[in-house]
Amino acid sequence: MDSTTGCKSPARFTLGKQSSLAPDREGSSRGVIEAAIDPRVRLMYMANEGDLEGIKELLDSGTNVNFKDIDGRTALHVAACQGLTDVVRLLLDRGAEVDSKDRWGSTPLADAVYYKNQDVIKLLEKHGAKPPIAPMHVQNSREVPEYEIDPSELDFSNSVNITKGTFRVASWRGIKVAVKTLGEEVFTDEEKVKAFRDELALLQKIRHPNVVQFLGAVTQSSPMIIVTEYLPKV
């Protein structure tokens, strides 16, 4: 029992889309049952359903807007996952912590990025949400790889797609290059991040006339990028 609210200890809200970093992202009906008992979980349920009036009523009655369930998730996490911009705006206006992290380290912004909820992303960023840190980011500047490229040096003004959504032609220091990107939406996919690391490691080792030359990479910011020489189709 929580002595400050008279409610049971934190429950788990499992209805709807789950944390972008959770091992099991499938919801269940359990959240509906507990929502009828605990007003704090009801807040999360209403955030999931987009019930603005219900949310206002609960917050006006004293329910903590920053309540965290057993997984460390808040109503803002839930609304960000669902792409409910009006709910996100209401929660932020009522004092929701914009960069709150759940047990897996995911923030509302990271969840919105994972589920590609663009309007929510813009709103959270407007309220100061910090973008997800690139998986290969290092704290010590001395550890930055020698091959690191300043992303501002890449010119995409006349960019052309080589393959849909992955490879593009860009300009770097006056030459045409091929660029492969790994966006924030896959930062939470360990297999894709590992594949990116493995490809980067392999490209650094290979030096062969029949293999495109590795020129550098962007690993300290988002999106992460691999830059190679551009060989036009003949």
C-alpha cells in the first residue's frame, strides 16, 4: 500500500504499445483490470485511449502526472507510443517529465521515434526532449574513431537515392560518395545495430580493387552513417 495515495504499490501497465526497448512489446488485457482499481494506472489507461477529459479529471483530483508503473513507464511514455499528440501536450502542460526513462532506459521521445509518431516527436523536442544517443557514442573525445566524419561536411542538397531508404548519393569534400544511414528508429533494434557495427569493422579491413573504398563514418550523432566511394552503374 502506498501511504501517500492510499493505493497499492506500483502496478504494471501492459495494454497497447510497449517501450521501444522492452524485450516483449506486445500488450495484454491486464492493464484494463488494474485500471479499474488504481487511479494511477487508470491515468495510463486513459493516456492509451486518448481520454483527455478523463485525464484532466484524474490530475485535478491529485493523481501524480509522473507516476511510474513497475517498469518505470509514465503516462507520457504511453501517449508517445500511441502517437496521441493532444494527450502528450496535456501531460506536458501539467508537468510531465519530458525525459523520464523507463526500466530499459527508453524515453517518451525514443518511443515516439521507434513508432514513427512524427507530430509527437516535434512536440517533445519543442519541450526540450533530448534525442536518443547514438549506440556507438563515446563520452571521452579521445575515444572518437579516427574515421569519424563531421556530418555537417556531407551535402545532401542534390542527393539521389541509390536504393530505397538506405543508400544515397551525397557530396563530401567535393566528391560524390555513397552514404548508408541507420536512423534513430532502429537504435533499439540490437540486431540491426550489431549488423551496422560488423559492416563498419569489415569495411575498415578490406582493401581490394573490386570493393568500394571505405571513406569514413558518422557514429557519434544521429543518424549514424557509413560513407564509401561512389561507383555509378555502367
